Amino acid sequence: MNIRASLAALVLLTATVSAAQAAEYTRVLTDKSSLGFTYRQMNVPMEGGFKRFQAQLAFDPAQAAKGSASFDIDVKSIDVGSPDGNGEIGGKALFDNAAHPAARFVSSSIKPLGNNRFEVAGKLTIKGRTRDVTAPVAFRQDGSNGVFEGALNIKRTDFAIGEGVWADTSIVADEVQIRFRLLAAGK
């Protein structure tokens, strides 16, 4: 292969790779995504999730700092594995989903960290209380879709999740890890 042909092949390969990485992801496929949490109750690991949530996304990995993300979570869709548990955790002392049926996250910045990893900062509102949070997010392409995975730790007492007898952090630990896996379609 001569130098011109090699150079042309290199330019074509670079353009193809750049075009593949420049896809913008805007439509979250919630039926193929998950939003869950883990916590400890009486020092036993527990987990749960939300069956219904909506997510809005505008993300181009080549221009990550211009991106945005938000979640609207139907708190009444909480699932901790049993109807009794779901009723208890949705009650007034914990999530109070009758008075606060939705939780919300809105990003304020997305910072590239390298190697398809990003730091997403924003405001999380649960039970009417808003706190600043930051989550590391890993991104990878899966065909024409993008996969976003991450987790963040919060203190449930910062959001008044656990009042009365449930305020005791020796029964239910204060730290809760929220984990998510989003599948998003590219434009």
C-alpha cells in the first residue's frame, strides 16, 4: 500500500470513529432501563427499586459538558419485594408517597473524566427536600444505543426518609445507594 492510500485509509478510519462517537443520545428506553437502591436494615443488606420513572437526556459523548439529564420517579411504584414492605416504605414515616408521589433529579453539570467516565452533578429532590448530589457515570455504546451506568450514595435522613421509630439509624442505616442503568437510543 502506498503512502497516499495509507493516509486516505487513516483519514477515513478517523472520520468513521469520530462520527460513531459523536452520536447524541436523547431517548431513554425506560422499559430496558432500571433504577434501584440498596440499604441495610438491622445490618442485613436489602434492595429495592422503582417500577416507573421517566428520564430525559441530551448527551453527546464528544460534547459531554453541554449535556443534561433529569429523572422523574413515581415513588408509588417502589418495590422492596413484598406488598407489606411496599406499604410500609411508602407510608408517612418513610417516603410518604401520598403527600410526595414523585422524586426528581435534575443535572446541573456533566464533567468528562476520561475513558468514557463522567461526573454528573445536580439536585435531587425527595419528599420535598432538595440536596446537591454527584454521581460517577460510565458510558458505553451498544450498537446504536448508549448505556449509562452509575450509583450515588445519599443519607436518607437528609430527605426525612425515616421519621418516628424509623429515624433510628441502628435499625435502618442512614446510607442508601441509588443505582441506575439507562439504555438510550441515539439520534
